[in-house]
Amino acid sequence: MRAMVIHQHGDPNAFYQDEVPLPSPGPGEIRVRVKASSVNPLDCKIRSGALPLGPSLPAVLHVDFSGIVGAVGDDVQGFDEGDRVFGFAGGVLGYPGALAEYVCVPAAAVALMPQGLDFAQAAVLPVAGATAWEALTERAHLSPGMRILIHAGMGGVGHMAVQIAKTLGVEVHATVSGPVKAALCQQLGADVCIDYRQMDVSSYVRQYTGGQGYDVVLDTIGGPNFHRSLLAARAGGRIISIALRGHHDLTPMHGKGLGLEAVFCLRPFMEDAGFERLGQRLSSLAKIIDQGSFQPWLHEQRFAFTDVGAAHACLESGQALGKIALLNNL
């Protein structure tokens, strides 16, 4: 079968079309005819070699996929040939990714597609959506009446977190860059949008929380922004980070008695266990999408699999507005 393959780590031009063996589903697996994928920062870091979690070279990358079930392995329940599904393919460690005609995946890491979405819309959900779902429903301990700050409210994870938080009945504040993103983020449900280029942390904490700070802060950016998250949280609050790498001064965290949770949704692939948690999160997302409470926001330009390098370059340029989808033309 045809696939987009990298033979060495490098810039977005590292992808080449190649022939790879057609996989057969093992016990607990399904084989899917891939219809679409999407680009995550994680995919770019694996491609470049900045994050050494990719499969052995030559490698097929990309975690997210949507498609149609073509074959079902032993010990699989809940899926039949012809089902429209979305989920986690791999593209990490020993699991080949989604940039191919077909992929075999753990059935537990897959869910039936929401009825109202097309393949491109469904393909942008797994990593970002499951990350946001885990962060807010399993780690943040949100309850109605609480106030949350979501950094990068129109980012891949951020715009999904905004919508999930609203379904939980909390007051949602989000940082954005510029009035266009602010308007879109409010359209998705944010109560307050903060242009971080115009206001520093102390200013927006004073203006929007009366100086108390936020019950929960979701840091989707990491780096220097983690320190800003510590400053934005109230005493006794919680920080949820999806990018907790590097060295940080935790003095503000100690002084405020903050809780800290780190979220990395691909842990089941690293531990080769716990895939059912991924499928459960995707099923929960599909449910609120079918109820009309959630929608993914896609970048206006769609890419083909053979243009995956251009899709990576688009994400790395910082110019994309919404999740980048790729349609399979192999």
C-alpha cells in the first residue's frame, strides 16, 4: 500500500511517498481505510527529531485519523466492517501512524464518528479533544460556579477546552491574540477573552477576578507561559499543563499551595496499556458533539496527504487558525 514516509528526521520536506506492507489486524485490532488525518505539534516534533518518540525509521507518522473499518481482528467487539470511526493510530514508538492507505489500530483507542461530522472534522479531534477532555473532566475537578482560565483559547486544545468547560457550567476566560481570535473564541462560548499582548497577568487577574485569581488554569503553551499560569491561579487553585517540559521556578506554586496536574494523552502507547481510556474519551466527545454542544474549528485550507510537508510548515508558521486537516489522496 502507499504511505507518506520519513527516512530521516528533518524539516517539513522530509516526507516521501513510498510503498509499505499492508497490515493485518491482530487480536484486539481493527484495520481502517484512512480517510483523513490532522497535524498536531507532537507530529511536527517527532518529524523533526525534537521529540524522540517516533517509530523506527523509515516511519509513517501522525496520530490522528478518521476512516472506515475494513477488517476486524479477533477479540474485538463494538465495531463492524463499514463503520465510520475516528481515533488514535500511533505514529509513536512501535505503532505506525495514519499517513497511509490503511492502518491497524487498537480497537480500544477508537470510537464511532459523531453523526454530524465529516471525515476531516472527525480527524482533528483525537489528540486535541481527548487532551482537553482529560484535562477538564478528569484532572481539573471543575464544578458549576468555578472560574477557569484557558491559555490559547483558539489553539487546537484550547478551543476544544473552551467548549467542554462551558458544558460543565463554569465561567470561562481565555487568552487570545487579537480581536479576530477573540470574536471566534466568544462565539465558541468563552465568557471573557483576554488579549495577552495588551494585558499582563496582574492586570487581567485584577480586572476579571478582583485580584483573587482563577480556580483552575489550563496551560496549553508551556515554557514561560507556565510561570504566568502560576501567577494567574488563586491561592489553593489548580494548574493543568499539557506542555510541562523544561525547568521552572515553582516558588509561586509553593507559596500559593497550588495543585499541579500534567496531561499527556499518548501514555497508553508508551505503556502499551490503558487504550480503553482513549476510546472512552472519544466516545464522550462524540456524545456532546451529537448533542450540539461542541464543534471542532478547522483551518480554512485543507491539505492532501501528499502535501503533508506543506501542512507541517503551515502549523509551524503559527499562521493557522484552527486545526489543520489532511484528506487522504493516496
